[in-house]
Amino acid sequence: MRILFLGETYRADAISWIKGVEANLGVKLETRELPKGNSRVLRMLAALGFFGKLLMTRFSKPYDLVLAERATSYGFFSLFVHAKKRVVAQQGITDVYPECGFSGFYKSILQRLAYKKADLIHAWGNVMTYAMLESGASPYKIMVMPKGIDLSRYQCPDKQELTPAFIVTRSFYDLYRHIDIVEAVKILRDRSIQIKGYMVGEGPEKAEVQSLIHQYQLEETLILKGHVPNDQLPELMDLCRYYVAVPTTEGVSSSLFEAIASGCYPIVTDLPANQAFIKNGKNGHLVAPCQPIELANAIESALHAGAQVEEALEENRRYIEQHVDYRKNMKIISDRYRSLMQTN
């Protein structure tokens, strides 16, 4: 059995996907990915070289299965691999981003072609299926199921006696709006409300965020942790009672599931992907994107809602155990792959 994975193998989502398939199907996956780089010209040249290598697979034994993440990039590339079956996974609400302009135009074409040729299309949540159907995906090809998270790593300890703290685990890119989180913490400090925040990750916006933290003299309040290996995140999450993420767009977030499983009360953007799991004021708070004052109000409200937060944490953990168990979900997903490879 030969299975090829096309995607960014350094990402935690990709790693868990690969390991789950390998464990359940008993096969070592081959992987290919585009080289990373800052130059647009070099990236285009690298993409051409990558494309050429995929075309060369036409002269070798076909892969039994190719798995590709993101319909508009690796999903499209998968069409040129010599393979018997193809699986494409959408990463966001839609993989056409931005949705307007020339970029949106040509990416919508790539997404439509990828879904037309794929034998199975992954939606990690129901909210992703709308863009798939609009792109011409056949409903019978769509499988809705998150990869899940390894619940043995997330213990959900009692945090009532901890100093109030939140964690942010999204990379430092503009769409994740770390700037708004810094602004919200300043607003809370001006109200004499103290809460510590841990920001995990790297990215192009980090220097700007760091500068704003320094400007507001929040160095003792907002701690930039840099890159933290995924297997060390649970220990840091155990120090936090709250999880904050305010991106302007969102798919089905493994980071949110991990935080919920760790006993972190979620304060997240009011987007369809989050609405599928969070009911505002019940098991979390939903806030409008790019609204630091509203975010500050939500954090303050959560700090004052002790009993409600405890009930929410218990409800959220039950949901995760029932629907987002990595071992159970990856077995179902891998069984679907096995069945797909056995069909003509």
C-alpha cells in the first residue's frame, strides 16, 4: 500500500492527520510539500519544480491514495499525481481566500477542479460544507468529521484557585488580530482589572505586537512564549482558565478543541465555525472581530461569572469526549480510506 500526503508537514494538524492514518492503516506515509520562502519569485519557481516532481510520478507505480490539504493548493496539485484515489481536505470555511479580486477568481477555479476530481472530500465540520457544495462538490463525496484531539493529554484540572489568566495559541498573522487582544488587555488594566495572558507562536506580526505591548507597559501582563512544541502546550494551558482567539475568518479550529479539553473557557470570534460549538453566554463568549472594547467586555464578564464558567467547562469537556476523540475519529476516517481504496 502506497499513500502520499501533500501538505505542510510541520503543522500540528498535518502531523496528527499523518500519525492517525499510519497507526490505523499500518503504513508509513510518503510526504511532499512546497519549500518555504519569503520571495514571491522564489516561491513561484519552487512551485514549478514541485509540480514537475509530481508529474514524474506518472512514470512510476501509482499511489493507492493521495491525501491533500487545502483545495486551492495541494488539493489542486494532487490532480497531477499518479494515484488511484484522491482525498482533499478543506482547511477553512472556504479555501478561496481572499474571495474577491483576481486571486479569488482563479482560486475558485482551482477549488472547483479539485472537488470535481476528488474521490473523497474532508469537511472537519458542517460549516465547511456550504463552500464545498457551492464549488460543485457532490454531496456523497463529503465526509464531515474532525480529526479530533488526543484526550489523554488534556486533563481539564480544577482551576478555580488560579490567578486569572488566558492563553492565545494562534500564529502571529494579521488575520488572528493579536493587536486587538493587546488593546483589550490595556482597556481592562485601565478599569483596574488584572488578568495575565500567554501568547504562543511565531509569525510576521509578532514584532508589531511586541512593540505595542512595550508601548502600553504590559510586559509583565502579556507574556510572549514563542514557539511551544504541541506536546508541551497542555502544561501551559493548565495555568489558564480562559482561551482567547479573535480571527477575522475561521475554519474548524483544533486549537479551540484543545483549549476546551484543557478546561479553558473560550472567548472567540462570532463566526459560523465557532457558532457551531459555542453558544454565547452559555458555554463561551462570542465577540465581533476587530472590536477590542467588546473583547474586553467579554473577558470582564467571564471573570465575574464563576459558577457559569464552571458549568460551561464541564459541558464543553463532555462534548469533546463525545465528538472530538482523536483515537475514535481517526479510526473511522481511516476505515473510510480503506473502503475507498478497495473500490474500483
